[in-house]
Amino acid sequence: MHASGARIRAGTDHLLSFAGQPAVAIQAGASVLSDPVDMAVPALADLAISLYLPGKVAVSSVHGSGMETAFIMPGDVGASLDLAAAKQDDSRYFLTDVEVVPDRPAQTLVVLGDSIADGVGSGNDRNARWPDLLAARLQANPALASIAVINAGIAGNRLLSDAVEPFVGPSALSRLQRDALDKPGVRWILVHEGINDIATATLLRRPQDQVKAAQLIEGMKTVAARAHAQGIRIGVGTLLPYEGTKQFYSAAAETERQAVNAWIRTSGAFDAVLDFDLALRDPAHPGRLRPTFDSGDHLHPNEAGYRLMAETIDLNIFER
């Protein structure tokens, strides 16, 4: 259990094993799940997980915008209570999932998104992303406290296309099965993707990156259909305004964003619509974030904006 800073809570450390062994070699492109650990994990608890790499290893899996501090030191210091002298980073390396067995029947909500789901614009180590705040709202409601929230946000992610600099990760369409549909106990998905697809027309010149609203809409229809085919309810968030950004914005791209949002609000393709755009836009200038919710880059909300996004979500959609 994490205590604070670089410290873990004394008496809570557990040694992981893999098929009974303390070490494991992972083949290229593969993943490995550890043996179970007998450890009580309260809801919303912070875990500290240490990995020791005995030799120089290239980073093969990284969550760039982890919004949490990682502590990196030479040597095998995984059992240390305090890594105060460590180098600090704000990315997560190698670790992709922690699976927790519930002590009562539970269901899972997956947020499939980009940097806005990732919490860019909030502070590190504050758990102030909107999925974090939604999880806290669910925990505060006894009727909904058995719902687990998985944040599958990747900063720089696109709905339709895989990574090409400066965009990151496999497309939401290609990772939908792995990151959402196959998660244990998944009952709901909330998808908030598309603004990076629209921005490609401003940043990139390849023909395949000149994405229009009609293409995004077809991609969203595909996501909804695949979720419904597995009996999973799915909601969608309207795309936030981003006028004022230095590289991403253009009047033509704004036209595409407005068209996508109009379709989201009226199509009925999803089980729920989360109108983030309406909640956070500036009434005096609807193409921009309201200044009180702007982190400063005119694209990502600040913590107050993320709080409002979480509060915008009608919890009745989960009760139904």
C-alpha cells in the first residue's frame, strides 16, 4: 500500500511470484500475469508496485502520461520502505493492469479515451482525472459502490488510426477488444475519443489523416455495435472545444467537431450521451473552453473542469 511520496506503508509489502518463482522472463510482444496475492485492497486505494530489472532493458511498454510519480533507483530496492533518493518520472513503465478479486458481486465500467481521460491538465499524484472523480461518486453511492472503473485513456490516442507522431498508441478501434470488451466484469463503456482524429488534418499532410466527421461517425457506430454485440451498454461524450490551441485548431476542423457533436446528441446510436461540450464550453465563445475550466493550453480541462465532467454524468444510467 502506498503511504505518501516515495514511501510505502510498513507491513503491507508482498513479494510477487510467477508460477511460484520470484522472477520471470517475458517474451517480446507477450504479457505475463503474476500469481495471486492474498491482500485486502480497499476501494480507491493507491498501490505501489516495484519492478526490478536485472539488466539493461529497453522500454517496451509505457504509459507516457501516467500522472503519477514513478521512483527509479539502481539495484534491487523493491523491498525498501522509502525510495526518497530515487530519480522521479511521471510515466508508468511495463505494468499495464492490476486485477482485483471483489469481495461481492461487481461490475466494471471502462473509460476508453485520450489525454482528457488520461487527466492531462490535472496535477500529478492527485487522482483528479474525471474517471477518478467518477469512481469516487460511484463509491459514495451505496447502490453503485460495486462498480469498478477502469481508465483506458491514452494521451495522444485516436479513434480511427494507429500512432504516427505526435499521436500515440493503437487506435481505439484496434484496442477496443483488449482494453475494454475483454476486461473482467465489463458492463458499461464510456467512450470519449475523436478530437485527435480531427486535429490530424491540421498537423499531418498524409491523405489518410485528413479525417472528416462522416469517418468519425462511422467509427463511433462500429464501437457502439461491437459493444452491443457483447451485451455491453455504451455511452459517448461530446468532443470538447479547443479553439486557441497553437497547433491543433482550424476553422475547418471546428466544423467537423460540431458535426460530430450534433450527430452524437441526436443519433441514438449509444445508450447514453455525456454532453461534456455543453458543460465546459464558454457561453460567450462556444468554440473555447470556459476560462475557469481551462488548464491553460485551451485543450485540456483543469481539475475543476474534470470535476464538472464527472458531475455531468447522470448516475441513473448505471442504476438502469
